[in-house]
Amino acid sequence: MSQTMPSATPGITETTGTPKKAALASFLGSAVEYYDFFIFGSAAALIFPHVFFPDADTNAAVMSFATFGFAYLARPIGAAFLGHFGDRIGRQKVLMFTLVLMGASTFVIGCLPDFKTIGWGAPILLVLARLCQGLSAAGEQAGASSMTLEHAPDNRRSFFTSWTLTGTQGGQILAALVFIPVVALPDDIKYGIGWRIPFWLSAVVVLVAFFIRRTLHEPPAFAEAQKNNQIAKLPIADLLKHHWQDVLRVICCAFIAAVSTVFGTLAIKYAQDVAHVNSTITLWLVVVANLVALGTQPLFGTLADRIGRKPVFIYGAVASAIMTPVFFMSFESGSTPLMFLAAVVYFSLGYAAANAVWPSFYGEMFSTKVRFSGLAIGTQLGFLAAGFAPTIVTAIGGTKPGGWVPVSIFTAIVCLIAIVSASTARESAKVPTAELGLR
């Protein structure tokens, strides 16, 4: 790794900040952001094909999943923009902006007219609002992870940063819980006003998170860099000059996020169309698996502080590849207990390992002066695979009988790429925060 000038306070091993408060703020902010993000995913699978596209169009499901993926096109742009300001003016200010933008975009989606009202103008407006969601999400995890990592003690960075992604699971739980009563409504209500309510409710949770997050201060490492005039004038240029290998490594590792969209979005459609599993059951699968992950992810974070980031991350990728076909085949078994068991093993005991560790694993590849940009750009380019996973796999037959085969092949490929990339990274668990990205 290339050498750069020190950008954190030399000698700080136990941060003088408030790691618990930073972790809580990251948890709540991520929960709000990804509640908004995941209710769109649930709606793309179950609602939008009926509301925003012609009833007779056999490609409605593909186009609906494409609207889900469009946010991932906006995310690299948002990463470059928000990463620049996150490394220039501070993590906290950018995180406040992302929170408000996500909340406003989600509320607007709930107000959009349907296809019967304005024709193709409806999906166009949907895509525009979704792009705004993508811009917001591009900065949320990178900013929250950077802030929490820089507040945390050296020996507990992975544990504290795991709460950023645990907040993401909390958001997915809320999204699924809200959609369970929606899918049980009669069709005229469900496709009328019913689906809009979860999007409108986001305004409430955004206000709660806004008042919590605004009291959080910048991390000591970033504040010290500002004080010593060690802030990069153009963080992206510095990033690509000194850390391009790490950016490429993060992009490839971030392919693992496709497992999350396969589990939380594509599987719902597969279970409904192929195995004829009630949508309420599939949504409860998501809830239960994410509830268990609320407990397992901090444990995986603690384990990574003890044995290193790489072995825990690689385990999560291997387990995800192995369990994908098992999970999808469980739908066709007709056994509800087997479905729940497969979901928990797949997501909570497998993917959760990689999911919990990546904020510290990726963030520790970069120095303070470019950490926000490095995390944001690297992850958002890699997350393109996650964003379009439902569209790609649906297009090649992933939601048809026998579709578990292309789903499993696709997941195995993205996991293999992540495994190979992670194996080339330097283990950073024992490196002091002040020296991260410098050697």
C-alpha cells in the first residue's frame, strides 16, 4: 500500500470521543435510511408491477426490479460527490444531508400517481425518486462507518462499526413488518392507498433519527486532521493516486452485497411465483433472519477484533455461496419450519459475518483524509452487482421453475470474486487507528 501523509492524531489508541454514541447514531441512521431503501425493494417485488406498469406487459416484473437497480446507478455519482464533502467538511454534516434526502425521496414515492393516471410518466417519476434514494444511500454507510471507526478504540473497531450494518438489518426488519399487513389487504386497497402508507411513515422515523444524529460531534481523528491542515483539497485525486489498489479491492469485495438483495428481494418473488409460498410467510422469513442477525453481527464483529477481518469476511462469503441453493430449494419443500431454518443459517449465520465485518475491513484500508471517499466510491461501484442482481437473475429465468440454478450460479460467482479480492488485502485488525492506510 502506498504511503501518504499521516492524517489522524498520532498516538491516539483509545479515542477521546464517544464510541457508544457514535455506534447508536450510526445504527439509528442506517435503520432509517434502509427502512426507506428496503420498502422500495419489497414494493418492487410485490406492488410496483401492478401499479406502475401496464397490466398486460409480461416484462412488468423485470422493469419493476430495474427501478430498484436504478438507485445503484446513482450511488457511484453520489459516492464521489458526498465522499468529497465528507472528507472535506466532515462526516456529520454529510450524514445529516443524506438522512433528509432519503426521507424526502421516500415520502414523495408514496405520493406518485399510478400508470392508469399518467401512463409512462408514473414509472419515470418513480425512477427519478429512486435515483435520489440512491444518491442518499451512497453516503450513508460510508459516512456512518467512517465516523464510528474513527470514534472507536483501536481494539474494538470491528465491533463498533458492525452496528452500522446492524442498523441496516433493523431497517429491513421494519420494512418487512410494515409490508406484512399491506400484502394482506384486499387488492383494491393494497394497490390503491395501502402500499403508500409505508412510504409516508418514513417521515416519522426520519425526524427521530435527525434529532439524535445532530448531536454527534466529528471524530477526534478528523478534527485533528482539520486542526493540522491535513485535509485533502481534492480527496478523490489523492485517493486514486495513493489508494487505487484498495479502491479496486473494495469494489470486488463489495460484490458480496448481492447476497442481501437476492435474499431480501429476489427470493420473495421466487417463493411467490414458483413455489407459491404466501407472501406473508416470505416477509416473515426476512424479519426472523434479520432479527437473529441483530445478535450475530455484533458477535462476528467481536470475533473479527480477535482473529482478524479477513477470516471472518471470507467465511461469510463461502457460507453465502453454499447456502443460496439450499435456501431457494427450501421453498419448494413445502415445509415452513425448513424455510425458516434455511433463512436463519443462510443470512444470520452466513452472510451476516461478511456484512458485519466489511465496514471495518474496507474502512481500515484508507487513511483518515480519504476514508469517506474510499469507502463510498469503492462500495457503491461494487454494490452495482447487488442493485441489478434481481433484474439480471429474473431476466435469465431466476423466478421461473428451476430458477434456483441461475440464482445459485450468480451468487457463487459474486462470492468467489469477493473471496479472491479479500485474500489479497492486508490484515489490519492490530494496526493502530492513527496508522491505518499509511503502511
